[in-house]
Amino acid sequence: MTDVAVVGGGLAGLVAAGRLAEAGARVELFERRETLGGRVRSTHDGRYTFDRGFQVLFTAYPAARRELDLDRLDLREFPPGAIICRPGERSTLSDPLRDPGAAVETLLNRDVRLADKLRLFRLQRDLEGRSERELFAGEDGSIREFLADYGFSRAFVENFAEPFYGGVTLDRSLGSSAAVFRYTFRCLSEGAIAVPAAGMSAIPEQLARRAERADATLHTEMPVTAVEPTAADPRTGSVTLTLDGVSGTRTFDACVVATNPKAATELTDVATPDETRGCTTAYYSLPAHKDLRTGGRILLNAADERPNEVVPLSAVAPEYAPEDRRLLSATWLGIPDADDAELAEEARGALSDWFPEHRFDELEHEHTSRVEFAQFDQPPGFRDRLPGPREPAGPVYLAGDYTGWSSIHAALDSGGHAAGAVLDEQGV
Ligand SMILES: Cc1cc2nc3c(=O)[nH]c(=O)nc-3n(C[C@H](O)[C@H](O)[C@H](O)COP(=O)(O)OP(=O)(O)OC[C@H]3O[C@@H](n4cnc5c(N)ncnc54)[C@H](O)[C@@H]3O)c2cc1C
């Protein structure tokens, strides 16, 4: 039987561990933190669920459909589109085909002109059914350049694309790769964005159960400090892992390094993206009677980026809050130099501007996640510089979003690719 170590218990490592164990390998996964899930984690304080930063699952991600049992995640889907907000004004932009209830509002929306709405339909048709390879192929440019070349107006870019895709890529300048925009736009046209009723951590929990059912052993609080192949040839060598603290070294037939990019470089010497993007998400509650009538749509800040977006979370996932309260999240791009009270003032100010008919003095701060590393930077052409799973010498394989693009899809997909490469070269 082949002994395989997996280093890192994020989505990529959990998929790799599950796939390898299901194929018959003897698998041990080592995660340095006390919980699995990596960047996808949630905390529950008995009343509320707080994801570690606002993040969502795109149900059209092919790897999500392949690796996850979506029905069992009990997904709560956001309605398509968003509400564009600025002081004294709100306007709904939806997809009339998928959300007929919002068709009239969308057609009357003055922030996004009819010509831009028609361009959105044309873009949907142009990207329909295209594979990941096709969407990422060819000359790359920035999202801003792509939208301008496609003919979208400046108003569309400022009112919708900057806050919406600024939120998706954590880069409101829209300087990120247009390929990431095309892929996520396609997924948004073909599926929903959603959170599991029990919080985003239900995703790694499901993967962990799958791996354990196949007899993988998942260790937490066990950092790996060195991964050393005994030979360059993957078929003849083995690999020695140094485990932090009392555990010493262990030898395996193969090792999948499924850490974050910085740790992967430290363990394997393979270059990975070193520029990162972070965000800060603060959670606020309101009394249940305070209904903002958003229909669960994301509120985009078209005026400035403080905060970039506000999400009526419990309007979509009532399980995130107790019955007597509503839960909202507000996300700032990067790590602002402001404390929780100052952020709460900014959120209260933005909401009061957007909803002048409501008062927000009952808005209570519940929790803040300051996430230094959420995604790696994805400038145009970034894919050309990413490592493949077989880049390290010997029987060492890479998995992680940094082998594809910074997303749940790429993380899940990379775990499958790395497991496939191990099975091809090592057998079971
Ligand atoms: C706030 C936020 C918002 C996001 N929004 C979205 C979104 O809406 N949609 C989307 O698709 N994606 C989103 N993402 C990105 C997505 O979450 C990540 O791309 C994905 O989770 C990466 O998974 P991974 O397994 O590749 O890496 P990670 O999740 O980083 O997992 C790596 C694991 O390796 C462990 N590790 C590191 N070093 C060692 C070591 N030496 N020994 C043992 N273990 C080690 C780490 O502790 C970690 O658990 C978001 C991320 C964040 C944080």
C-alpha cells in the first residue's frame, strides 16, 4: 500500500486526501492550525454564524459540482444581481431571465443604461458553455480594459463593475486579470452564489468527513517544517517530513504539499505568487423588525469603498442569526487603519445615506474578521507564472489555489489534479 502525506488541511488538501484514500492509498493529512478548512472557516458564538470574511460558493463551479454534495450543504442562494447604492439612491440590477421579479426594476435602472444591459446579455451568450481552458486562453488584460473593449460605459464600470468585481477580486481598481472576470461572470450566469445554512465551514467539514470515511487520518495542530525527497526520481525515492515539536520525522512514499503559497515555497523551494490581497469584514446586527427590503441582494457602494459592500446575510441565510435579530456584513478591501468602533460608524453612515427612511442607531457590532491573506494577486497574465503540481523534485506534488487561480473552484480542482498525479506515478 502506498503511504501518502498531505500537508495542509484547506480545501485542496482535503480533496487530495479524500481522493487518494478512496483510491486505496494510506493517507495522513497534517494541518498546522487547530481547525481544518484553511481560508474557509466560520465561527459560531451560540447566536450568530460568522464566516471568516464574506465569501460565497459559486454553484456553477465545476469542481464544486464534482467534489461536493451540494444538496447536503443545504445552500442558501442569493438572488441574482445587486442593489447599487449611493447617498439618497438605490437601484436594482438583476438578471431578468433568472430573476423575473426584478425585471422591471432592472430595466428601469438608471445607473446602468439599456445599451450596457444589452451588452451584459451579449457577454452571457459569448461566454456560455466555454471551458475553463478557453476562458483563460489567449492574451490577457485587466478587467477594466476588457470592459472598455467590450463597449461598456464608464457609468456601468463605476456604478456596478468597480464595487461588484472589486469585491470578487478584492481590487476595486479592476486591474486584475480579465480571465478571472470572464470565468466568474460565466459562473454567475450559469448558477447562483450561496452560503451553506451552517456557514462556509460546512464545505471543509463535508470534505473532511468524506476523507475520514475513506480511512484518511486527519491531524490538526501538527505543522510540517520540512519536506525532503530522498531522490529526484519520483518513482524510486521517498519523502521525509519533519513535524514540529515532539513528533520528529516520518517517511512516506509521496507527499502532496497543499498549503498556502508562501508555506509551499518554504517547503519545496518552488516559486509561488508572493503578492497577496486581504479584506476586513465586520458583522452587525439589527432588530428583526428592521426590514430593509433588500430581497437578500448585495448592497454595492457606488460612491466610495468604505465599505465596499454590505450583505444582508440573514435575509438569505436566516440560520446565521437568532430569530429576534438580523445579521449584516460589511466588507472593506484591505485592512483599514480603523478600529471596530470607527468601522461601525462608517457602516452606519453608509447605511443611513442609502436608506434615509431608516435609522441605524440600533445597529450593533457583533464580530470583525481582518483577513491579511484572502487571495493572491492576479494581475493580467498571472497564470503563466503559476507552478504546476509536478514542479517539485521527487515524489512531492503541489495542490492549492495558487496552481490555478484564487478561488474555491481552483483549490478543489487542484486537490483532484494532485491526487491524480500521485496515483499515476505511484499507483496505490
Ligand atoms: C475573505 C475571503 C473571501 C474569499 N472569497 C471567495 C469567494 O467568494 N469565492 C471563492 O471562490 N473564493 C474565495 N476566496 C478564496 C478561497 O477561499 C481560497 O482560494 C481557497 O479556500 C484556498 O484553499 P487552499 O486549500 O488552496 O488553501 P488554504 O485555504 O490557504 O489552505 C492551506 C492550509 O495549509 C495549512 N498550512 C500552511 N502551512 C502549513 C504547514 N507548514 N504545515 C501544515 N499545514 C500548513 C494552512 O493552515 C491552511 O489550513 C476567499 C478567501 C477569503 C479568505
